[in-house]
Amino acid sequence: MGEGDIARERMDFDVVIAGGGPAGLAAAIRLKQLAPETAICVVEKGSEIGAHILSGAVIEPRALAELIPDWQAEGAPLSTPAGDDRFLFLTARRALRLPTPPQMHNSGNFVASLGDLCRWLAARAEALGVEIYPGFPAAALIEEEGRIAGVITGDMGVTKSGEKGPNYQPGMELRAAYTVLAEGCRGSLSKQAIARFGLAEGADPPTFAIGVKELWEVPAENHRPGEITHTIGWPLDRSSYGGSFLYHFGANLISYGFVVGLDYRNPWLSPFEEMQRLKTHPAMVGHFAGGRRISYGARALVEGGLQSLPKLVFPGGILIGDSAGFLNVPKIKGTHMAMKSGMVAAEALAEALAGDRPAALTRYPERLRASWLWEELRGARNIRPGFARFGLWGGLVNAALDTYVLRGRAPWTLHHPHPDHATLLPADQAPRIAYPKPDGKLTFDRLASVFISNTNHEEDQPAHLKLREPERWQAVNWQRFAAPESRYCPAGVYEAVGVEEGAPRLQINAQNCVHCKTCDIKDPTQNIDWCTPEGGGGPNYPSGM
């Protein structure tokens, strides 16, 4: 340590959990139930638990009921039972109602704010003695003798130039016997651990989607609590995977979102713009009549399923939730799987802490394979890669065969053919897409959207979005793909400037970032590295959203 350096504060725990979402909180609660004396710390990069989770979501309460059997009596914020399910195929002007696939039936489920559910779970965890530190992102892994021994939280007060400012505070060392990575999709430490320990060897390339979401408040006469609508088809072309969801819930709220598989090929495609123009469809526009948009967000979704799961255990730690890849794509649900993975992990951790260290963590994947979570993943394994291989129509035929005839028990497994960043066509080989201008009432631009996400980053800090080789942008992204990051980013972070002067360069507006991680996934040469910003940065979704 050099002269003038400030020593890091050190805190010791039995278990450190990086991520305060449903997976991490369920793991903390279950471990406290099994081993009450265990010292557990949960760190969360958002300013508070739930700050980075924009809902609503359709939540299957199966795992919650296993974790907290009397959740209804304890006041869990699941108050809107799922009602009518509508599944529509859209053309540019028409809508055809299709039979709702069995996986998408939502009887017994609830439409709710996932952020509020996480806040409720956090209160349960703290009541059991779990220490929770929001606003402290896990920025680095501590590795000693080939084993992970905890995490280091992000430094505070570092200036844009990388110098230590007057308010500099080094991140804390949170050391633990075991480290649980529950960061969600494309977690920065999870990505490092997977690479460091070769956890993805033998698995299919992971595949992802981007989900862009808006929250609307509508007049009571237009609100139908529990109504659920999903669409496929227009405005996407037949080779791009995706569709929309729209849920009525809560106090006159509508959660509307659009999902695009990140294996799309056309570099001119903008998931944000596709989401905006879908609202103008005759089958959709009525939902928003007389309403006002009150919040906005986006996030990447992990869609690789069983074939893309990495190894779940590494020296000193484990992966759970979306950090591992637990999402049921046909159901469009992951909360129940994230929670279940955390609970199963807690059971293995309890055994490890009780003294059975050499073998206990390996029982985590063994226990998962014996659980309903694994059965779900296996039954759904052929749906998503079917669309990647056969397009919309072939994918629907494959899904019908796999679901109705084979019932998820096909004697074959389809595989993901390529990583998402390798799919783009050169810009001059793809058709340009003309998107209409926003009207400011039903459709909006990116910057107006970021504004209502309450996104904020301390301005005088290093950019958390970095180019590994800046010169590569000009040669590849600009000349070959016409700057696709300026279209796939839903927050206007990336701009090609200086074009008219004949000297294009990439401008990174990191302060706009809503933490969706799409750039880290879709960049054609994997040149963009998403790192954790200063603690508390990013969107801030208040309770009820």
C-alpha cells in the first residue's frame, strides 16, 4: 500500500451474496431458516432493494410458498390474481387470437410489482438477522490460492480522470467462506467467474433477449385487473424472435413490454422503436386510452435454458438465479426459478458450513436436478432454439409439436447454434427500417423515457461502459454495421457523432444507462465491457412500480 492510500475496511461473514433480487434474498432467508447463527451479508448495487426492478410481472408463487408458507397472511404484496389470458398473432392491422399455450396459462398466479416483492422479502431477511447493504455494488472478486474468498465493493469518489477525489472512499472487503453470485442476467462478477473457472465449457453459447418496459396509469374505466395479453408477429420480421406482454394490475396500472431476442440479424433494428410502434396497433392502442406513462426501464433476459447452463459451482462459491440462467422462456417467467435456485443453494451452503465442506457444494446442482426447477427447464428446452433455427412459422410448429404431442419429452435436444453477438448482417446487406416519429402522447423518444426512469449517475466518475479497444469501433461497428449500438441501446447511451464532418466517432453517454447490459451482449466483437458504476447509480423505481 503506497503513501497516502486509504486501507480498505474489512468485514467477515460466513456467506456473502452479491445481488438483492429474488434469488439472493430467497437464498439468504432459506439459509437463516436452516442455520440461524450464520452470518450473511447481501450487497445490492441499487440505491435500495427493488430500485433496479421495474414491474409488474406475472409471478408464480410456488417457490414463495415453499419458502414462506404463510406468505399471504404475512402480507406479501401479491394482490392481483391473474385473470383472462389472451394470446394474439398480429399483422400490421389485424389481430388473430390463438389458443393460449399451456405454459402461458396463469391460473393461480399473480400480477404484481416484483420490486415490492423484493422489498418485502428483504424485510423478512433482515428480521432473521441478514445484513443488507444497498448502494454497494460488488465490483471485484477476492481470489486467494485459486479460491474466491469474498467480494470488494466499488470505490466511491473516484473522478472521471481516474484520480482519487476529495471524498474518496475505498470499497470494503467483504470476506466470506462462501460467495453467492445472484447479480441477475449478465452479472459483471458472474461473467468474470464463468471465464476464470471455465464454467461454460461444454455448454451451448448463452442466448439473451432485451425486454423494454413501460408502466402506465390508466383511467379506472379502462382498467381490467388481472387481464394478461401476449402478442407475437408484427412489427418484427419473421426471422426475429420476440413479442409483447401487457398486464393490468394494482391501482389502475398497466405494465407493457416488448421483448426481442438478441440473436436478431438486421443491424438497423431498434428494440425500443419496435416497442413504441407496437402501441399504435388497433389491438393495443385502446389499453392506453386516457392514460399516462409513469415509468420506463429495460433489461436483458437470459434465454439459453438448460443447454446453456454453466457449471454452477466454483472454488468458494456458486451461481444462482439469472446469473446462472434460470428462466423458463415459454412461460416468460423466472422469479419462481430464481427463488428456488437460491433456496436449493442455501441447503447446500448450510451443509457446507456445518462441516461437510469437500462435498456439500457439489450437492447444489445434484439437488437442482432432483427438483421441479430442473423438470421445468428440461421440458422447455427445445422451444427457444426452435425459433432460432426455423424462424417464426417453423418455431411455432416446433413449439406445438414439442408441447402438445411430445409434452416436453422429445428424445432429442435442439441446440443454440451461435452466440448473439455473431448474428448481425453487414448494414449494406440488410433492409433499413423506417420508424415513425414519436407523438409524445402514446409514443416517445429515448431521452424522454430515460428521464422518467429516474436514472442518475454521479457525473464526475469513470464511465462504467468501456471499449476494450477503442479503435475497433471505427473499423467494425461503424464501417461494417453502421453503429448498431446506437439502435439496440434503449437509453441513448451510444451516439455516432461527427458523421457530417466525415470524422465519425463514438460518444458514450454513460449517465443515461438503465443497466440493461444489452451492449455487453450484442456488440459484434464483444468490445464493450459493462462494469458496475458508483454505488446507487442507475434507475430508481419507487415502491409500487
